[in-house]
Amino acid sequence: MAKVNDKPVKIRSPWTRAILPNLGGLAVLSLIGLMLWGFAAFISRGDTATSDRLAPSILRVGSVTNVADEIIDKGPILFPGLGTTDGERTIVLDHTGDDPSVGWVVYYAYPAGGDESCVVEQVRDSDGKGTRRFTDCDGNIIDVSELSPPPRGVNPVVENQRLLSIDLSGVTSNAAL
């Protein structure tokens, strides 16, 4: 029977001892990246269109009473456009009237008839609270009612006269893309 060498192989070259651990780490990071890419591909299932798996078409806001009180105290609520870096498709939620279950309106955060890139900024009062007025990109002060209406299919929804959601199906459906 042949004699087997049980001694581990020792790497003697300093260059090899420096490079091999780095190559091993690079291989591990590559495997992790490949795994994450695989997970993302599985979640999207190859679908390039927006879907409820990746971007839900309903934005849950909260209790109609709490949100209405917040709008009374701090003015309309701005929801920055998710997935955009310049604020396009930023939504403004407003409420008018005494009944929190009715009177909800959604606007886009740019002047009606204006360009989407002209995103408005909410005017603050002396206490730093938001008001019902906005400043557009040209410095004009406009009321919340002068903001652009969103496309059909984007509207506030009150469920059971208690919970407020914003239906975004007008911008998340394939027809709107």
C-alpha cells in the first residue's frame, strides 16, 4: 500500500498568501450578489411593468379623523414621489369640511396646467407649520386648489368611514405607463 502524505500544503510565497484570501473574499461577495440578483428576478418574475408586488396601488394613510386633524393643524400633506429624484408625481392630500369621512381631494404637487418639473413647496407660517398655500418654481404663491388634478384613477378612498387610503391605480396600472 502506498504511503499517503497527511500534511497540509503550506503556501510559502508572500504574494500567494496575500492574493488567495482576497480572491476567496471576492468569490464570496460575487456569490452573494448573484443570490440577491436571483431573489430580485424571482420576486419580479421577469415582469418589467409595475405590479402590486413591487409598488402597491393603494397607499394607506391612516385614520380619517387623525389625518383631518393634522391637515387642520399643519395644512395639506405632501407625499413625495417615490421612485423619482426630482419630486415628479408628488401627491398633495387635502381635506375640507367638518366631516372627516368626506371632502378629501388629491392633487399633484405642481400648478394646474403647468409642467410636472415645476414642483411646489408648501408655505410655512411663523410657527413653522404648513399652510394651504404653495410656492411654485417661478415664485408664485398659489392655493392648494390651484394645484394640478391627478389622472383618472388616483383618488382618496374612505373605508368604513374610518380609514383613509389613496388609490394610485391610475399611475401604477400598465395603461398609465
